[in-house]
Amino acid sequence: MLAGKKIIVGVSGSIAAYKSAVLVRLLVKSGAEVKVVMTASAKDFITPLTLSTLSKNPVLSEFTNGDQGLWNNHVDLGLWADAIVVAPASANTLAKMANGICDNLLLAVYLSARCPVFFAPAMDLDMLQHPSTVNNIQKLISFGNLLIDPDFGELASGLVGNGRMAEPEAIILYLEKHFSKSQKLAGKKALVTAGPTHEALDPVRFIGNNSSGKMGFAIAEELALQGAEVELVVGPTHLSLESSHIKTTSVTSAEEMYKACASIFPSADIIVLSAAVADYRPAHQADQKIKKTSDTLSIELTKTHDIAAALGKIKKAEQLIVGFALETENEQANAQKKILSKNFDLIVLNSLNDKGAGFGHDTNKISIIHKNGSSKDFELKAKKEVARDIVDSIVNEIFK
């Protein structure tokens, strides 16, 4: 359940900080990508070097990166994470979280986060039972934060009672249980296409387009985060996946993409056709490089396999197909025609007339149109956020 998840472990000043090393190790072994943010006092209990080695990422503690003048962007960190786990959460850090005090990087990341935040208190029993701490914990829960209850046992003070930070293994189980509930596409198989196709003229040249594959990659990652088993069929691109749990088939031409999709399609529940597939290919591919012998060159083109139409014809009732339409004019009308002719359930429309949308950008501006004619427009967003909107629409369509 934690494979591919991006998790920030927040470490505050507590003797229980030694358990953070085990927690980070277990998270990494589970396939999560882990970044550690420490408070200054946490360094008195465990070294950043230990946590950096275990997490395979630099440990962050300050707003700037020493003498290099680099900013550790708390907003980007808060948006990056799928979950934040503050473990141990000291009485001091709990109080600051509950009251919006922002005097260190960890608190700034917490206040910037849009993801679930888990906190595992660790302190002496009298501190835990103090009315101010009880009130702070209740406030954090009321904000939607998730409490991982402390354990009963011998404390650093020598007293026996509640206050021991939950064991790392228990925290892992808590996280897995949470994500298993949120993975709405668990048990579903998804086919995603991405990138361009290259149609060879000769051994050197090809006909292609400017698709980067970024949108399709982001959709594949988001489907995997939602629990789907994802197979990505991708044309020529230099992109790489963050998740190691997505099966990839690399192709070059439209014909190769058609064959790969036709093989995977029968077992897929969800099909997202985001690749920019060439509509035509050269009728004849030269065996040798075409020489420049005249001022003009005529090339006969022939239609490629229409992958979307071919899959739409054999679509089963329980399958859901999402198509894409990149238009330059009459956008809505052209998209509506396409959704019917290709037997799509949803179509994602983006226009080259919208600044920041289309090929090559890290952003996109889309409309999602349903087979029944209803549509929803979205503002310009990062493609990862656009992917989340698209996958949310898929989930809503499946479970409506």
C-alpha cells in the first residue's frame, strides 16, 4: 500500500527520535519515497546523517541550505507529499501545530500541506495528560489530522504510563490501513498511452509531433497511487516514471502502439488514450537515407490504425475509455463528435489557444466532457494536478 507514496517524516525533539530511524527504514523498504524534516532540537537526539542515509535523501531542517543560498521551499514540500508523519511529536511541536505557530521548517511544511497529516505523540505521562496537551491534540484532530495513539509502558523518566511513541511497525500498519481505504481503484487494471509516435521516412528521418508524454505519465502515476495496476504504452520520450510499480511497454510507431494496446485491452478495466498518435505514415519507407536531389519532395502518406476507434468498437460495457482531444478551433463541437464516433465514456479537451496548455508544458488547462454531454472546465494547473482531476473523474464515473 505504501509503494510509490511520497512521505515526509517530521522529527521533533524527543528521546523517541531514535525510533524515527526505524520508521524511515521501514517506509523505504515498503517502497515509499521518504524525505525527513527535523526541528533543531531533534538533532540533539539523532543525527541528520543517520536519517539521510536511511531515507536516501538530504535531511532538511532550515529554510535555507547553508552557505549555498538555496531555499528549502516549504510550499513545494507540502504539495509534494502524499502524507506527513510527525513522529515523534513532542508537546512543544503539538502545541505549535495546534495554534498555527510557524517558527521552523517543519511547522511551515505542516501549514502548507494538502495531504493527510499523522502525528505520533511522545512525552512523559503528566505532559500528555496536561489539559493544554489534551486540548491541543483535540484541536489537531478537529483540523482533520490523524492521531496515532501513544503506547503504555516505561517512560524515559522512569515512570510507567501512556506517552511512549507508537512503535514504527504499528505506524506502518496505520499508514497502510489508511491508504488501503483511500485506494479506490484497487483491483482495477488500467491501460494508459503516452507520448508521440514516430513514423519513419527512411532510416534517419521520421514524421512526428511535439508531444512530451508528460500528461500520460502523470495520469499513469496517479492511477497507480489510487491502487490500479497500470500498464503504460509509451512512444519515444526521455521521461522516466517515479513509481517502480507501473509496467511499461516502449514503442515507436503507431502500428507498434496499436499492437501493444490491442494485446493489453481485453484485460483492462480503464483505458486512457492520452498519446498523440500520428494519423498518417509514409506509404513507403526508404531503405536508405533519402538524398537531396531536387528542390521539392513528394511523400505519399497512408492512414495509420485508428487505435481509439478500433478499441471503441470492441469495448465491453464494464470497460471505461477516456480519450483526448487537442483542438485549435471549434473545440467543444469537435470533442463532442469524437466522443461519439470513438465510443468514449469521457473525453479530455485541451485547446492550443489556451496559454500554458498542450504539448511540452508542465501545465495544462482542460475540460472533461461526458458521453451524456455534460462537461466541467478546469483552470490552468500543473499536469500532476490535472492528472488528479482526470482520475477523480474516472473514479466518479466508475462508482456513480
